[in-house]
Amino acid sequence: MKRVDHLLEKVADPDNLRLAFWKARKGKSYTRGVLIYQSNLEDNLFKLREQILSGRIEVGNYHFFKVFDPKERQICAPAFSEQVLHHALMNVCHKYFERMQIFDSYASRKGKGVHAALNRAKVFTKSYNWFLKLDVRKFFDSIHHEVLKNQLRRMFKDWRVLDLLEKIIDSYEASPQRGLPIGNLSSQYFANHYLSGLDHFIKEQLHIKAYVRYMDDMVLWCNSKQELKNALTEIKKFVQNYLQCELKPELLNRTERGLPFLGYVLYPEQIRLSQRSKRRFSTKIQDINDKYRSGMWSEAQCQRCALPLIAFTLHADAKSFRKRFAAEGRQPGESWR
């Protein structure tokens, strides 16, 4: 792909910055940081424009906190002004990142997502006898800064945009010269792009027809166990030599024995919830019920939290599992179970 130039003016365009602000405030309109920024919006956007054009912009003002769903992770929430910057950059750069993606890459892309990946995986699980499941050890923390920067240099020619992107990359380290902060919009693009070369290698060099990736969760399908073993050898070399990362222990098995993927277990003729997903559902529903019974939450609040949990189970053959919870007595939102 030809490297692209003359992007900074588009990033700093006032209309793009206003769009970036509205995107950044979505879902948090009444938080303190957003209200303060919005109270002097035009001046703040003008200041951001001047910083972008001059190259004198500071990044890395993170607020750190931990989440434990489904596993412990440290989230790095940038200051709201930086969130506007990230949206302004990705409004312009999105299409260039998108060009590098194969069809069957499903994370952080419009029209894709978890359930699109699941549906595609369901087709392949029904069509092939063997699968190989792979993921990268400590993916976000292991991304090598210089490898990522070189990938971006092959895509972008505008050194001023590259300087901005590289400042964002350098604003965080999990270990020396490694790691992206979970919680940045740019991190989602960077991480997805980091493995795009591997996608093309698997599809175009190894000639694997059935392949799906959701961020660093990768699955290959084939009717030949040996072909998947051969592919694994080459993929390990690529990951170690070109990406300077490591894979977790692989899972190579027959599709009839079940493929664990994105919280589900896929079989040729059905999809089940994984045991972890069942435990997560049970724990969260119990917590919602406790808050409802104690009066801490209204029924409407309980419904808002329970609906996504129930929606997740609807993509699996889990009717009896849901009935078990509904049968325990009147729960918040019983009418829509």
C-alpha cells in the first residue's frame, strides 16, 4: 500500500475536532471532565488545534484503575482532552488502518464484533474436522514499541502524524519499550494493526482458508491435523521473529470436541456457554438481585445491567440455563427472561 501524506491538517481541521469531541463524550456526557471541557469548548478545541499543528502536545495523563471482569486488568483512562485527540486522529486514520485488515479480523471494526466473529467461527466449525486455537501471551503488555512504530512508518508518510502516534505509543510502558495502555482508543487500533501482518501471512503464505481473529484470539480450521501442525510451526516463527512476542500454549483438537472461543464453546451442531461465562453470569445476576432486594438499585437499573448478560446467553443454546435462574423466584426483569 502506498504511504499516505498530508494528514495533519485534516486531523486539526475544526470540524474534525468538533466531531472528535462529540464522539469522545458519548456515554459520559455528565462526567466532571466532560462538563469542564464543554463549558469552554471552542477555546479548548482551538488550543488542541494549535498544539496539534505545532507538535507541542503532551500525552500520557492517565488515570489508572483495575477491573476484574472476566480477569484482572489495569485500565488506563486518558484525560478527556487526550480522548478528543485520539478520536481526531482516528477519524482521519481509520480508513488506512482498515485497508490493512483482512475480512476475518473482527475486533474494533465497524460491522464486525464478537457475534460476527462467533457466527463466522460457527460456519467453519461445522465445515472442518480440526481446529487450532492460538493467542498471544500478555498481548497488550508485550507489544514492542519499535516493531509497532516501524509498521506505522510503512503505512504513513506524514512525519507530523507519525510523531503524534509515536508520542502516544511512548506515553506508556508495561516493561521497557513494550506495552499499550488498555483503555485508549488508539490502543485498539494499534493492537489490531500489530497482528494484521500475521493475518496476511496465514491467509496468503500458509494458504489457510478458514481463519478468524478477534484481537489476539486466533482460530485456524482444516481437515488435516498435520497441515495445522505445519502452520503452527511457521506462525510461531513469525510471532517470535517479526512481532517479538510469544504465543500461549496452543489448543489443537477435533471440532467435535468443542472449540472454546469468546466465552462460548462451539461444536459442529451447537454453541454452549463456557463454564467461565456461566460463573460470570451467575455472579453478576446474584449481585443485581442483591442490590434490588436491598433497595440499592431500582428495577430499571437492574434491567439495564441484566439485559446485556441475558443477551450474551441468547447466542448460545442456553435456554435451560436461563430457565434455572428464572425458576428461582421473581427476579428483576423477570418479564423479559
